[in-house]
Amino acid sequence: MGSDDSDATDEPVNPRERYAAPFVPAAMELTEDDVLGHLVRREDQLRPLEISIREIWADYNAAPPGLDTTVEFLWRGDVVETFTFSQPVIPDDVIPVVCKMPSEYMAAPGPARVEYRVTVSVNPSTSHATHLFIDKQAPNGDEEGTPLQFDQEVLISGVTEDYLSRHDTVDARVEPWPDIRVGDLLTYYWEKLPVIDTDEQPRELPYAGELHITDVNAPIIVQYDAMLVRESGSGPHNAYYRLEDRTGNRGPTSEVQPIEVVLDELPGDLPDPRVPRFDVDGLIDLEDARAGVEVHIDVISDALQGDQVQVYWRGLALRLITIAENQQWPLRAPVSWAILAAGGFAAPFVDRVHYTWRRGGASLTSSTLWVDIDLTVAGPPPGPDPVNPLLLPAVVKGTTADNVLTGADAGQDARVEILLYDNSQFGQVLELFWGSHPQAVDRYEVKAEDVGGQLIVLRVPWAIIHSVGNSPALPMQYTTFNGVNRQRSPVTSVRVEVRVIEGLAPATFPDAKTNQWIRCEEQPWLGVRVEIPKDPQLQVDDKLILLWEGDYNQSGNNPIPGTQGRFEHVLTREDLEAEHGYRFTVLPYDPLIKLAARSAPGGGAVMSVIGWRKATVVVWGSRGWPVRGCQSSI
């Protein structure tokens, strides 16, 4: 060991037989891949390197008397140390010649030729070389190694008691490093977490085993003993390794591979996931999606506080549930509209529902529930709101204006127009709803020849208009139905002013005497009072309108020109709570009363009372009442 005479390319200075190579005790034994020379252990690189000549050179006795022989030790061609011997050279007195080369010469890595040069008389001769290689780099380029590769069962479920009962060791594969060499040492570690570091002394790595590389092409498998794993106990661990070459160059620890040890009892069979709304009829429809869909998980046997349950819908994570100390069952995971609607509205589809249970690094996966979903609609795609703003609102065609019904429309059905949505399908149904009426007032079934944009006419029966009543903003809308799902159009506000309240008592004249005469002693020039009787149908903010007109003959058929008058009053709470009805006072006397009072044989007045409820005609219209005038000269 320590010499190498295989290099035939080394030429001596003198063409004589070369001398034996120097001996280097620290030179390591050659292996097949030591192509650049003997390695020198790392610790030997840090102290003086011994180089010796153990065999006397061939012409040691050829020097003339009086001439010295010199021996020079060379490192990479540089003289390290020189020895001088006087004649005669006696081998037993000279050999071995030992040089102690300072370690600084080995500071630079790479190949090194170790030689000696002998000068006998004049001509120097150089020995064969001993080739060394100063290696200062750890395996894998002095970089951290890739993580250990464990079985998928270990990575997913952790190291369980069941696993250890089936395996004597927990094995992991190591990816070969680029500069792998025979003799590399792999030391592997098994570390329980958490790790507590102290500043007092370096932490000793938790040794688990080692292996030497004997075949660079063979798989590299490390084996953690089952007893070691059991003794470390349940909980999180880190598994990693470190590489060291034959010279002692040690690299950093590899990337860690987290491993969970779960020696506690694991849950048995996980209960199947449930979707209650799906269980009802075997379908999630639009109404279900809008009302809220949940995944339920029944009691998991042997579940512990801190276990985690992750629910998935179509592979998308829902709520992550951490088991509490007093956990309430079943577990519930809401499914958002966005996740449900991601499947689209063009056609029915099927979604996968499952969940995983995890305790530390150990996990189990439930069975799969396949859920049928149908969110298709008649009309444009829906949203989470039942009202679809993409549907065009319906329009009521009133006599006086669109979306307005007045007295001119009383007694007749209302015409409602709807523009049909695009992509309508045969058999789809439109239903019209009117105010507070509980059922649809009309419906239309789409025909095969119907197309988008086509005008659809529906009607609101007069009986329903009358029963629902008047409103300044009556809500009207329609729904579409494709046999599975309904959606609503935007609301159309309709002003309805068609309903008349009947059965009100006629107006009276508090100042009139027998036979409805108003005589001069009643002083009509101060005004004639007309009383609207109290009635429970009247409400605050109702408007009363009194129409007054003089008449020549008290019949109401012969009006006196210039005697027409209109009086209005909005009822207040005080009016309704008064002892008597509301009283109008008709003025001015001239011309409203005077012309009738002076008519012979006796004039009169015809009056009508109309009521308005919040701008809507609601009260009554009556025949005029004759008022006998004052037969005097006033």
C-alpha cells in the first residue's frame, strides 16, 4: 500500500532505470474507482504526511569518493525536503529515509504525485511516483440529500401497530447521489418531535443505523428496526440520513421526511358520508342547492379529540372539522353554491362525495357516495337567488298605460305580455302570479314551434284582480319550469286603481229640515254643510271628493250653469275618531248656492261623493241628493 509503479508515462531526467516509488503509510488501499490515486483520510490530511524510501536506490555505491549523494522528496514537482549522504552509502545506515511533509501541502484538493529525486555524482534520477488524491468534498457535492422514500401506506396512514405486526422493519429507499462511490457511508436517523435544542452542547443526532456502499448500481435501502420505532412512541417523527465518503468527508443531513407513528387503536370502518337532501328523492335539484346542501358524517368509532375530518365534494375540499372533546354528531359540512354550480346548468351530472380521517400523519379514506345533481332550468342559467334577473319582466297592458290598471280596466281580464326566453324547449311551462293570490293565475306551455323573443300573452281574470284589490305597487311575476326546476322572473310593480268599496251610507245635510229643505233661517249664505257618514271601511289618508252642482228642478237632470264645485279632504286619525262623519262646507254662496235658491218654484243641488284611497278610487259614487233652496230674496 502507498506505492504505485503502474505509470509508464513518467520519464526520468536521466535515461536510467527508475527508482522504486516512495511509500506513504497514510495512502488508502486502492479500489476500482480510485482512478486518480490513493485517497488520504481526512484526519491524515490535517497532520504531517510521512513519506519514506524503504528500498535503497540501485546506484547508491556509484558515486566517486568525496562526492555526496542527495535525496529530494517531491510533492507535485516541488521539493519538500532534501537529505544529503556522504560516501560510502551504507544501506542499513540510510534506509529508511523518512520525510515528514507539512500538512499545508495538502490544503489544495486534487491529484498529487509523490516522488523523490536522487543525485549520485552529477546526474539526478527521479523515482517512480506514488499517486495520491486529496479529496475534501463530501458525497453528493457536499449538498443535502433528497428525502427518504417510504411506502405509500406509511406516508398516508403512518407507522401503525398493524404495519409493524406485518413488517420487522420500516424500510425506505434512498435516491443514489450523482458522485456515489464504493465505500461511501450512509448513516440514518430517527428523530422524535418536538426536538428540544440547548445552547450548552451540540445536539447528538438520533442514530438508527448505517450502511456502506459496496455496489453503486444496487438499490439503497435503509431499515428502521420495529423495536426502535415502538420505543420512540406515537407522534410525529423526522427520518433523514447523512453521507460520508471513505476519507471521512461528512456532508450535511438530508432533507427530512416527516413520518407519523400511530400506535393507538385506529378507527374501524368509517361510516359512509350522507347528503340528507339527496336521500329524500335521490336528486339534488335547484331548490335543494338554494336551500343549502350539507354532507353529514355519523359517529366515527374510536375517534379522539384532535382528529381531523376533511370532507370533499367533486375533489374540492369543504370544511375541515377538528374533533372536539364533546363532539356533537353527525358532523356537518356545508356545500357552497359555487361548488354545486361548478358542474354547470346545461345537463344533469354526478358528483363524488367522500372524506378523509387523519390523526397526525395517519389517515383513512371513506367510501364514495355518488350524488345525482340537476340544476337545469327553463330559460337563462340561474344564480343562487330564486329570481333570475336575466329573465325579462312581464308587462301588464292597461288601458291608460303599461303596468297601470284604472277604473277604465274594471270588470275585464288584464292582458299580460311576456317575451319568451332563448333556447326554449317543448313542454316547458310559464306560470303567472298576481300579488297575494296563492296560485298561478294563468299558465303557458311552450310549443315545439316557439322561439326566443316570441310574444306570449297571459291573462289575469277580473275576479282575481278584484279579490286581491288595489295597490300602488302590486307585485307580479312569472316562473319557468322544465319539469325539474323552477326560477322566477324579476317582479313587475303594477299600480292598481280599480276596486270600488260598496255599501257605504249616503251623504246627509245636517242643516236640512223636513223634506230636505234648507230655508233662509238656516242661513245658507254662510255655507251648506254636507256630512260623510262614519264607516269602518274608511281609513286614514283616504281622500274624499265632493262634487256639487245646482239644479233648476231638484231632479238632477237640469243643471244650472256656473254652479259646479269640487271639494277635497284627506281623512286623518282625528276625523275617524270624531263622533260624527266628516263635514264639508259648500261655499261660496254665490254662485254655488244662490242660483239654486232663487229658482222657482224651488231649486236644488245635486252632489256626488267620491273617495280616493292613496290615489286609488275606492269609496263610492252616488246619485245626487236634491237640496231645496231658500225661497227668499237673498
